[in-house]
Amino acid sequence: MQENSVASVTSSSPILSDSWFRSQLYGLDRTADDFPRLRQSELADALANNHALQQFAQPVIKQLTHQLREKQAVAILTDAAGLVLNTVGDLPSLEKAQRHALAPGNLWSECGRGTNAIGTALAIDECCEIEGRQHYLTANQALYCAAMPLQMPTGQIAGVLDISGPAHFSHPHTLKWVKAAAQQIEYLWIKQSLHPQQWLMSLHADPAGIDTREELLLVFSDNQLTAANRLAMRALALEPDQLGTLSFQQLFPRLPQQASRLPLPVQYQQQRYYFRLRAPERLMISVPPSPAEPPFTPPYNEEKLVRLLNAGVALCIHGETGCGKEHVSRALHQQSRWRTGKFVAINCAAIPETLIESELFGYQAGAFTGASKQGYIGKIREADGGVLFLDEIGDMPLALQTRLLRVLQEKEVAPLGSTQRWPVNFAVICATHRDLSQRVSTGAFREDLLYRLQEFSLTLPPLRTWPHQQHFIQALWQELGGASRGITLTSSLLDALAAQPWPGNVRQLRSVLRVLLALADEGETLTEQHLPAEYRSSAAAPTVGRQHHDDRLIGETLQRFNGNISQAARALGVARSTLYRRAARSK
């Protein structure tokens, strides 16, 4: 009888039946209703890592919520893993359980919650709507959801836009609204992140479609295709890994790469389009421009590291806390052959020793007291096809090192409480501020695991030693969205920032720039006076020894927060362990 009920629900759609089949393979308990949520600090990290996605999505979502007022519905933005970043709309009107489940910090992946619009849209990389009983878990069957994946200009999935509301409301236009809003977000992302020295090509089957969100957009750096919107990639049958490899001439062999102000016809395979080509600004002016500042060059060979990662070589990144080890690793993942898979990060020092094994390897339902009823696949299986980033690997418990080594050697993982083994294939990047060789000599780290994880070693220097910090600060400012809002940093402010000791390295600098960005008005020019007081005073102080300077800044910050280590560490952008080490060293 139950099988007949399931068949009646899924028979209407192959997408639905396939998703239910996958949900059964995940081993999910359909009656489960206890789902873990990210801690506030973890959610803050996720929001920071998805700044660009939020920047281009929020204005569109704000407009979208006006259409939802009478639906008791909400618009939801998630990251590429299905983690809810923002929820906007009539959240108070939803039932308490629904309100809790749709709030930021919840994960709506298909492997965690079965068939649902967010997770299924990610699984098939296409829009979908799931109504009431079509949800795999009974706890979600009071919801209607429509979702569309969001694509970065690089062709990678950035997240999902979703509308969720009560299933008993009629939703005849909701999926259409979601698709149009997602299209607008991707359109803005391409247009507003375009560099003045890039070519922009607009195509449409109808010349009137140029300059609308329905146009196909291609971005070329010199003659290399480097970005495109989803419409262009689908219409021209392009794959993400072709970006950066195809030239203008390969795409349009009979078309000269010359600027055109009016739409002109062009043939692409069997389809006729009209196009307009905008040349870089440097090619559109007759007076030679003044020499630009040299672009920021990172203190490592990015191309070499990508080649190593593509070859499956394990990378180990050393460096002080906050010096950008995870930032570098994410950048390498996005440029490598593993970019279609997930970047899965786990901090071996931040998770209690009793939980880290289940976090890494997963567990079967009922494997231990307090385990989730539906079990958990674990970080290693989540990273299958992508990159597993093991932060603070030097703090991994010795017993777990043996299990990790076995997984790396056999490329199989068995969850806790299960005899079944799952094949996995992923790249490994680990990071640490410890001397792993010294840890080996004291017996705290396995030598054979060190050789497996440290096939290639890279040391990131502390930010205070980087040359041309001003160029890096400008690049980071642009990445955070300051340039797109027309907010500029004066040279004196850049010099003041470059003169800081940055005990928290890149993490601390990013925090300061985010504060400046949050407090600035559109188009404003920022000077030294806009810096927080503790940074103004340290910038203006006479030159003293670096250690004394750092300790004084830490002492002032601790005093400001009445000795609260956690709050002071957040303000400085450093780990609490860094402050403890400094305190011990000064005694």
C-alpha cells in the first residue's frame, strides 16, 4: 500500500522519481525531523565566503519579496552546498517548524533532506518545484518550494534561489518568478563585475533582445573566453572547463574581433544571432592612458600549484594563523579540474575530539548516543569529486590519523557503525601553523601520514612581510565589493593599512575592510579618519619593535573588551589560541 502511495506521488515526473530513488539510496529516514544547524560563527564564515553571491542577489531578492506578500512565502538564498544564507519575506507567518527549518544556518542538500526544491535543483543543475507530498521527508510536506541554481560568471554553481511557502496556497506563477529573478542575478553578476579591459559580447536571436536579461553574454580577456552567463553556455553548448581555453576565433572563425555599436548578424553553428561587441576601454580611446599600477602578484606560484592539484598531488600549506591558507586553497580549487566538486573544509582543532571522527567519516543511523536519526555521510564523502581541506591538520588526534591514512591509500571510506565501504576520489589540501616534522619527532603525528599529506609543501609568509601590500589591499577591496559600489580608498589610507602589524594576517585585514565597507556610503572616498580608533592610533604611533607593537595592540583590544578573549580575537581577526600563545610568550 505504501509502495503504491509512493508511486502515485513520483509517477508524474522523471525528475521526481529519480530524486526519490537517490533519497532512498542515501538511507534517509522519511520520518526524521531533527536537523543540525550551523553555529553562528560558522554561519558568519559562510556569509563571508559568499559575499559576491549576496551582493548581486540581494537587490533582486528585495524586489521579488514584493510579489510574495499575499503568499506567506519567503525568498531563500543558499550557497552551492544548499546552506541557507539569507531568508527574506513573511517568515513570521509560517508555522513554527517551517520557520525554524527555513532560517539561515539550515542545510537543504538532497543527501541530507531528501527530495526538496533546493537540494534537487543542485543535484540536477536545473530549476524545479516540489509541492507538498512530493517532498521525501514527511516533515517537509506542508511546504511548496520552487528553486533555480545560480551560476557564477565562471560557469560554476554559486548557490540556489528558492521560494518556499505553505503548500495549501496556490502557486501558479512562483516557478516563473524564481527563474526570472535568477536570470536577473546572473545578468547583473556578469555586467557589474566586468573589468574595463575586457571585451563584452551580447547575442540574441532578435536584435531587440540585446540589452535585456534574455541576452547571451560572453566575456573575453584579450581573445580568450573567460566568463559567460547560463543562457550563453546552454545555447552555445559550452562547458565550464572550456572557459579560459577557447578563443574568440575558435567560437566565431569568420568574425573579426572588432567593436560594433549596432547589432549585426552572425551565424553560430546552425543558429543565426545578432550580436554587439564592446571593446575594452583601453582600445576605445585615442589618447594613451596613464600607466596603471602593477596588478597584485600573490606570494606563491598559482599556476604551479594548480598543476600539482590537477595531478592529484597533496598540498600542505604552512603559515601563521589567518595568513590566508583557506583563501588560497579555495582559489586553487576554483581553477583546478576539481572545481565541479565541492570544497569541503574541516578545522581539526575546532571540533571536539569525540566528534571529529563522525564529522570526517560519517555515521550510520543510531551509531552512537545523540546521533542523527538519518545518519550522516561525513566530510570525506561530501568532498568526493572535489577538494577536502584539512585545516590545522597538526592538531588531528593520533587515532584518527591512522583512519585518514587508510582512506587516502585505499580511496574508500566506511561510516561509523557500518560495514559498507564507499569509493571516494578527491584532492587533499591541508594547512597548519605547526612544525609537523617536530610533531613527528615527539610522536604526536604519524610520519607516514606526513609524507602522504605533504607531497608538496608551501609556506605562506605573514601579511606584514608581503611586498606591495597596497596592491593586495586594493584587490581584496574589489573582491569584497567596494569598487562596485564606487567606494575608493585614498593612497594615505592604503599606506596606513599597509603599515599595520596585522597579527591576525589576511583574516584581520579582511575584517577591517568589511567594517569600512559596511559603514561607507555609495561613492564615498575613505581616508585614514575612517579607520576604527585602534587602527588609527597604531598607524600614527612612532616606530617601535614589531613584537612590542603587536603586544600593545592586543593589550588595548583586550582592555576594550574587558579581558574577553573571544571578543578580542574576533575584533583582531585572529584565533583565540593566538592570543593565548602571545600571553604565554610575554610572561
